Amino acid sequence: MKENRKFQLRCEKCQYVVEDLSEWFGHMQKCPKCGHKVVYAEYSENINNVKSFINEQNGKAENVFHYFDFLPINDRENIITSGEGVIPVENWDFLADFAKKHYGIDCEVVAYRNDMNPGTGTFKDVAAAVAASALKENGIKEYAVASTGNIANAFAHYLAKAGISLTVFIPQDALKANEAEVNTYGQRVVRVKGDYAKAKEIASQYSEKYGILLSGGNTDPMRVEAKKTMVFEWLRQINKMPDVYIQALSGGTGPIAIDKAVNDLKGSELEIKLPRFIMVQPDHCAPMRMAWDKAKADGFPEGWENDYPTLENPVTKVPTLATGKPGTYPIIGRLTKKSNGEIIEFNEKMIADISRLIAYIKHIQIGPASAIAVGGFFESLHQGIIKNGETIMINVGEGVRRAPDFMEEMIYTTQHASSIEEIDRYERSVYSEKLWEPFINYKK
């Protein structure tokens, strides 16, 4: 790496070194030599120095830019932040107790509370913060993104703070609340008549027609570098890597970023390992699960990762996970296999049951995609995927604030009355057994 250069980007395919994001943006986010769209960031900073940030020797962690030395931004003056990226890792002992009581599994369960990110309350906030900072640093004034919902809101928020105009392309079935939130920041929404694949197609045409940068999706180096900091946060907060990582799956930047962090840290003095990835899709939109099951049944033959179905206009209760054309499956499939993990599905009919249970016990309201992830824990127990002695990390990726229809499904204690004679005293604990019942009887 050239002297005085903080970072560079290396092409995954031909190994060409892109000097900085300015060169990357100048070639419309393609390798100048071979045209490949995937690059990886490399840093001049000694990776062992990340320990000082994990141990907070250089100050208290206040946002994702606590790890500035390992992010693709040169000048701190360009930082755009709302305090994202330092959300808690919580012990969810009630799930560990359930695993022990009903499956005889001794495990530790922790939740990574991305719903507590102060920007827009999702897993996407760290990616949007780093992207907004990098775009500002490179003088970008206009940007575009295709999204099923959460990335749209995060980018709308952070790019507005950076003074960057954003056009968001969403599919026809995207939640109205997501559209409204993007509008509140003065950013533009284009609701495309079609599914997410169609929205991405129109977004790409828009980018090409006007020469406007389009978010590079799940392999975008700004997004990957931002999300890799979750590994640093786990080491900072619980001083270890989980054995299992569970996440609701749409495109899969999460596992890509974890793998990047683990690879970066291999040269350090830190104890690091790749967790087993358990990727969970809603059963009404599970093309990666379908492809994975077929590959397993066939013994993972040569080229298995390129054999996947496309679902046209999938109808799901979880619009943020409505990716019917799983273009990242070749990457996610390989990473899942590398980690000895699984791609599974969870019954959408049970996501309200999940959210009611979590709200009752933890006093928080999680969104539909988060419910899919937590549901993946129960499905993993049922399939015998979770083993004794393991630490399970569940990524709680979103809250419920942009899913008002889903919120209405939380209603279960309301009593209608016309006189006081119809109303007895109340004890909330009477609902505990009822809320646990779907999981005690899970697939029995």
C-alpha cells in the first residue's frame, strides 16, 4: 500500500488495486481493469490496534466511528452520525431456559439489539452512516438505492443529514409507512409497479441514464465495512465470538460483513472464529432455503451455488424480506457452507406469536423480520441444529414502528364491556402460559 494512504480497495476477481473511493465512484463502482463489482477494503493500520478500540483505551464507544481507523473514510470532519452501532448485546436467558427445559440443550442466548439504533431503529443504520460519510467526503450530491424498506429509510435519514439528494426505488408491496418515512426527510420515492427485482431493474436504468451512483447492494464496500464492526462490538461487549449467528435473510450483508471482519482479524492477537450461520427466510419467500435444500440433497455438486429459483412477485407478510430473485445466493450459500451453517425457513403465521412473547417478557416491540430471526431459534431447536455449550447470537434487526398492520396483530388482551359488572380484577401473568403454548407445542 502506498505511503500515507489509509485504505485501498482490491478487486475480488483480478486483484487490481483501486486507490480510493473517488476512483471507485468515478468508474461507477466497477473495477477499472476488469469491470467486476466486488472489491474489499484493505487498511494501512495494524489490525492489532483494533484491540485498543475494543478495550476502549482510546475513549468510550459512542457510535460506529469509534472504529474510524478501520472504516473507509479519511477525514473525521465528514462523519455523519446519529449514535448508531453501539447498541447492546443482551442476555436472553428465557430462550436458553426454554432450550434446556424442552430440548435438553444447555446454551447461552444473546440478542444483538439493532432495533435500538437511534437513527431509524434498524440494522441498516450503521451502513447508511458510513455510506453518507463516504459520499459526503467524495463530493457526491445525488444518490439512488433500491430497497424493500429498511435500507431506504436509513439512507434517507443519513443522506439528508449529509445534504445529499436520494431517490429510493421500492416495490409495489413495500409498506406505506416506509414510503412515508422516506418522504419526511424530503427524499424521493419511486414506487415501481412490480416486485423487488423490478425495482432494482428500474433503479439500475435510472443510474445508467443519469450517471447517478446506485447503492452497490449487499457487497457494497461501504455497507460491508460498516457492518463488520458488529464483530468488534461483540468482542467489546461479551469478549468472545458467538458459536452461532442467527439472522433473518433477504440479501445477506450481515454474514458477508462478519466473514470480512473474521478474515481481517486473523492476523491479530485476538481469538476469532467464524460462527455457524443460521439464515432464516419467511416460508412464503424462501428461494435461498429452496436452493440450499436442493444442494444438500444433491451432495453439493459442482456449480451448486449457481442453481437457485426465482420467485416472481412473492407475497409475504414480511415485505422487508421479499427478495424473490436471490442474486446473492452464490455468496451466501458458500459462506453458509463454509461456516457449517444452515439456511432454514420459519412459518409466517407464527411471527405475531413471536412478537407477543418477546413484548411480554422483554417489554420491547420487535418487527416482522426480527420475529423471523427469533423464530429461527425455535426452528433450529426443532431441527437439532443447536448444540450443547453453544452461545447463540440472534440479530434483532428492526423494531415495529414502520409496520402498523403488524402491530395490530399484537392485540390479545382487549376486553369489550358495556358496564362495570362485566369487568373483573386483572393479573397479567395469566397470559404467560398462553403465550408460550405455540412454542411448547412447536411442530408436535
